[in-house]
Amino acid sequence: MTESTTSRFGLMRLMAAMIAVLLLLTACTGDGSSDDETTDGDSETSEETADADTGEETGDEAAGSTTGEAVTIGFSAPAADHGWIAAITENAQATADEFDDVTLEVTEGTNDVNQQIAQVETLINSGVDALVILPFEGQALTQVAQQAMEAGIPVVNLDRVFSSPQAYRTYIAGDNYGMGVSAGNYIGQRLTDEGVTDPVIAEIAGIDNLPLTQDRSQGFADALETFGFEVTARQAAEFTVESGQAVTANLLQAEPEIDAIWNHDDDQGIGVLAAIQEAGRDEFFMVGGAGSANAMREIQSGESVLQATVLYNPSMSSSAIRLARAIAQGTGLDGLAENDVPAEIITFSAVVTAENVEEYLPVGFES
């Protein structure tokens, strides 16, 4: 090798080293920006970092997923003549709005079984990619839901279960039996802690011929039994303010002394509380059901006989929309090892008291 060749090679090595240093400096400063520029509050990078530090999410990040294949989801539920049902529809729409890839087709709520069947048939014929159905009556809507499944349209059965598992791809609901258990455990433990040995425990149920009411009552009775207690007096209302007030007035007249009351439903609980106030009774404490914001505010006040409520949260409709989207797009759920959406999801019946009411109040529904 000649001296001139060696000089050229040395020069090339020097130039390569200088280029490497320049590239390294550029990478460290972020496209040539200084450290001060990258931490500027107006920069896009700093905004993203701030969001990550505070845990705030927007758009598809809040939904827990990126935009995928566009899907249309049909939604059918009973008439919004009850705070819980109204929240079901509102939550479904709000969740669908979080996704750029979801179009939600919502039918007008109805308590007419035949009308709901016709509405679901219309959704099937329109070629939706998935259906979310909260049936007014599960058995009556089973056949039309099964028709959807046979047509290749997956159905997410919400809350009131169809009479055949062939009528749905996934079932999501609150735990009615667990709701009764949670109420019974709270009342039983509290009375035990207070040293009450032979308590008078009253129960104000919902519509008695509904399986959900029967499950709630059974769970309540089973939980009380573990404490050696039982239901002393029971009245069934109709999930309305008027019926709650009427049956409670009768109950209070029949029972001069009561230690605790469990009311199955916070909407009818408005009437229950009105009857209690009218009777001037306050020797007992009461537990509600479902988790309305009104009930939670009563608990928060610290001045009401209502001391707790057991959740049966309408946020399940938000989850139902997410499930329908995942199924229609052929994906699983974030955080689960399985590739497919589960066949059944049952929510937990948490007890809301003065100690944790601030945590749950934001998800309470308006009565």
C-alpha cells in the first residue's frame, strides 16, 4: 500500500468518525432541538408526556384500543321509563361515540314484546355486524335473537337472559343473587356487630314473578342464614316510586319495630324513603339496590336511614358495546390471554357506604 493510499484511508476514517458523532448528537437532541425546546410546555412531545404522567387519555386511547375495521352495532332495550334503563341506553351510546370505527343503530325503547321483536328483525335485515339486546322479557325475545345468530350476526345478551344459550354469543349481566348476598352480608354483619340477636329484618322486593327478583331474595335469605338471621317481613313492589311508597307504608304499619330494611331498587327507593319520612320512623337502617346517584347522595349526607346501596351498575351496557365491537372485528379483550371474547361476564355487586361513596358516585345513575 502506498503512502498516498494510506493518507486517503486515514482521512476517510476521520470523516466517518465525525459523521457518527454528528448523528449521535442529533439523536440525543431530538431532530436537532435543544433540551430546552423539548421540554417546552407548548411542544407536542411535552403534551404527550404530560398525558402519560397524569394518566389522562383521549380518543381511542381512552377506549383501550386503536381504530379497527368499521362495524355497525344494533342496540335494542326496553323503554327508558326507569332511571336504570335510561342509563343503560345513555351509556351504550356514549361508549359507541368513543370509537371512530363504530356506528350504533339504536331502536326506540319499548315495553311491548312484539314491537321489540319487530325492531330486532329490522336490525337483522339491515345487515348490522353485531347486536346488543336487553330484552324486555328474555324468553319472548329468544327466537328472534337466535335468528340473528343463525344469520351470522353475533348477539350480546345484556342483563335479562334469553332462554337458550344458542341465542347469544356473549352474555353480560349483573349478579342478582350476588346482589342479595352482598345486602345480606352487610346487614347481618352490622347487626351482629351491634349485638342484635333476634332482629326484625324487612325486605322490599321488586316484581315478584321476575327471575331477577327471585334471585335477589334467595341470595339475601342465604346470606342472612349464615348469621342465624332470617327475613321477618317481606313486601313486593313494582320497581316504581308509587309502588315503593305504598308497600312500605303497609309494612311500617304492620311492623312497629324494625332493625333493618333491604330495598331491592333505588328508583322505587324514592317512594320507600318518602313513606318512612311520612311515618316518622328512624329506629332502623336501610340498604338500597342498584346504585342510583340519588341513593348515593342520601348515603353521603349522613342524615338518612339509607346507609348503603348494593351496585347493579348500568355501566354493563358500555361493556356490552365494547364486547360487540371486539366480536364483530374478530379480536379478543385487552388483558386476557385468550384470543376470543368470553361467553359470559357477570359484574360484581359492590356495597357502597359512607366510607367509599365518593369513589362510586361518579358512576351512579340518575333516578
